[in-house]
Amino acid sequence: MKVRHYEQVQQESVDMDGAEQCSIRWLIGPDDGAPNFAMRQFDVAVEGHTPKHTHPYEHEVFVLEGSGVVLHGETERPLQRGDVVFVAPNEVHQFRNTGDVPLKFLCLVPNVACS
Amino acid sequence: MKVRHYEQVQQESVDMDGAEQCSIRWLIGPDDGAPNFAMRQFDVAVEGHTPKHTHPYEHEVFVLEGSGVVLHGETERPLQRGDVVFVAPNEVHQFRNTGDVPLKFLCLVPNVACS
């Protein structure tokens, strides 16, 4: 068993093409022996966003703080604390901070996304 | 893509042996087409607890509100908002509310736990 506060986990910049002012913490992942899926925590600064992209695996997202939108193709859906987002494999998506404080969310992925 | 607030999801009592004053919401699961793992949200009332048990799959947990402890075998670890817990397969564990408000956490499991 491993117990830690999420802010104790090192924060890394997300340098992927299309990402602006995003950072990630790998809260639980393959390095912990997690056999199936990984828990990451994203911080998106004011006016920042994740890449608009698609991939063959899902996201399971929970919004912790802040507000923003998630793009689903060309459609925007508002996001607030406590919202849950299931992004199915191969869906075009992007998370954007439209508020005035950091947008923080959990985003879990299957281990196939970790290599 | 599916977007919903967690409180919109129906809450069900956890009737498993050893559970006291626990409820669960299945935020994302096989019914949504989630291919690999499920996101559930637990509420444990004051003085309540989950079963002390073990199973052959992991938990990935994030504490949303409240305070309590997680038992790891016979050892208690304190829990507060923002804490992350990785319970490896076959580890004995139990979540207990030791505070004076509901203990709320996310607990994700691989789909093998959903059948």
C-alpha cells in the first residue's frame, strides 16, 4: 500500500504539441506496480489547455478545482468542480481553462498509454 | 463522451458484509462502455467504514472530502483531502471515517471487479 498527498508528487511540465501551461503529476502508475491503469493529476493554468487530439485509449476524468470546458469534437461542454468526464477511445477532446484560477483534474488512463 | 456531475449519479447503499454506513456511486463503468476500469465514488458516514477485506485486484483512491484512516493489515494510516492511496492486489485494507463529516473518496477498480 502506498499513501501520499497529491501535492507531494513531483509536478512535470506537459511538453506535448498543442499543450499550453499544463503540468502533470503521476499519482499512481506502473512504477508503483499498478497493474492496469494510472492516476494522473493535471494543472492547467489560466488560459491554458491540453492538446486537442485523439488516441486509441480512454480517459476517466474528475474535476477537482477550477472551471473550464472540454471540447468534444467541435462542441464545448462546461466543466466545474465535481464533474466527471468519460472520453471514449478515439474521441477528439481538449480541456481548456476558461476561469481565473488553475483548473485541476484527475485523468486516469490504461497502462497502454504509459509506455 | 459523457459529462455529468458526480452528485447526479444515483447513490446506492453498500450492503457487503463488514460495510457500515457506506454508499457508492458508479461514476464511470462498463455500462458507459469504459473498456478497462471503473470510477466509483464512496461516501462513508461518521463512524462508518468499508469492509476489512482483500481481493485479487487493486484500488486507486483519491480522498475528496473528510478525514479518516486506511487500515493496511493491522496498521492505520491517516487520510485527509487530497491523499492518494494505492492498494495493491491481495492487500488487506479498510477505509474508516474518524472525523465528524462524511468521508468522500474516489475508488477505481479494473473491470474484473465489476462482474
